[in-house]
Amino acid sequence: MTHVHDEMEDFSTYQKAADYIKSQVPAADLPNIAIICGTGLGGLVDAIESERLVIKYEQIPGFCSSTVEGHAGQLVFGKLSGKNVVLMQGRFHLYEGHSAKHCVFPVRVFKLLGVENLIVTNAAGGLNQNFNVGDIMIINDHLSLPNLVGMNPLVGKNMDEFGVRFPAVNDVYNLELRKIAVRAWLNNSYLVNERKLVLREGTYAWIIGPCFETDAECRMLSKMECDVVGMSTVPETVVAKMCGMKVLAFSLVTDTVKFGYPSRAIDLVHDEMAGKPVQEVKVAETTHEEVLAAAAKRALDLQVLVKDIIRDI
């Protein structure tokens, strides 16, 4: 019996998925641009101008199912700004129990469909104290602790059909696409003046999750010059770069990290015994519901920005 891990290292597994999609999508409608929609941002499909063609993940050989609220679990084909696109409405995460290779499986399939440009969105926590909820950050670099300790999607047999064994990833996030994004934002008076959309640029920290970070972890990531932190994106962008795609990635800041310190029990007990007033530090907690709510408030603005970017690619 062939193990799933072995199948993920067999090029024919990816070819079967691509062949199935090509059997459903007319050749003239195959995409040049793929968009991976992050938590709560699947509404980008509402911006599609043409008739949509939807393929559920479970229909595609080799695809997993998305299990996270805010992720629909389907590919949507159509036109945005007159160009053929495919939207991945719901992504796969390591914290769902998927392997790193499963998480990036769709990106390699996109390559076989002829995709040359990948746009990735995510919801992230703001580490940079100048960032506010509702800001959108262009990612220009990332810090990936999982990659550095062996959770890299490129570990295992290399498939030469997708790229070289040792790809350089210091320039994953394409400068020309980032410049197109900045121009699109500056030239859209509705986003800048009416919606007061603030565009940032910086470094994304990838953690596996699914728990949110501790205070100590947030302080560490901030001191390592990370501006936002999230649980996705890096595996897909690394593989896309290996495959020769141009990558553009955004983080929607859905919460801002509070840099607190836990209450010290030893101090509290000393104060209690000395009859001094005791005040425990209130722990700041982030919930997934808050993340979804914040993403919903900016979803339409991100749709407008992405449409303008695709127009200019």
C-alpha cells in the first residue's frame, strides 16, 4: 500500500490533479493568476466579473479538505479585471494536521495549470506597535521558525519538474509586484481618502499555531524585527518561488499584540502577606471570532485593491 507521504513525492500525483482541473475548465479560461484567500477573506470571489466555475476540493485528486471557519474549501475560476484567475477559497494549515507537502499541494498544481503570478492574503496579528487593526501590510520578507527547524515543505525528495534542490528564497516577494500594489493603493482615492486604508510594508513571522502566541514569544518576534505574525502563507510562497512564480502577499492586521508580562506569583503573595493592595495583570487574549470580525470590516477594501493590482499586472 502506498503511503500518502510517498504519493506527495510522486510527480504523477500533481499531474492527476492538474489533468482533472483541465478536464473541467476550458483551455481558454485557464488562469495566469492564482489568489489564496486568507481567513475571512474568501469574499474576494464576489468580485469575479464573469460566470464562476467552482470545483470543490474533495473533487480534486490529492486535495485535502479545509476544516477552518472562514475557509470555504473550493477553487473558483473566473475573470478579475478582465484576466483569468483562480481563487483558492480556503487554504490548508499544518495545525489542521496536514503535512507541509499537503499544504502546498495546490501551489504546485497551479504551476501545472500555467499560473505565473501568485497573490496570497492572510489575517495576522500586529507586532509593530505603529500598526492598527484594519491596516494592510505588503509582505517583503518573512521569518519562519518552522522552516529553520525542519518543517520546511521542501524537505524530502526533490521534484525537478518544480525547481532546483536548493532554491534561494531571500527574494520570495517580488519587488515589481509590490511596486504595482503601492501604485494601485496611492492611485485609488476611494481607498485612501474615503476608506482611510493604511498600507504598510514589512516582515511576516510564521508560526504553526493553532494557539496564539505567548507574551514572551511576541516579545521575541518583535525583537527579531517582525511586524506581523500569522499561521500560514510561508509554505505556499516558498514553493511558489521555487516553481518560478512571481509572488505578492498581504497581511490584514486583525488584532494588535499586547506586549505584557505575566503576573509574578512571588510578588503577589509577598504583597498579600504584607497587607499591601494586590493587582493582578489582566491577560490580553485574542479570539478567532475577533479575527473574523476584523477581517470582515476590511474585506471589501481588499477586494478593490486586489482588482486594481490584477488590472495592472
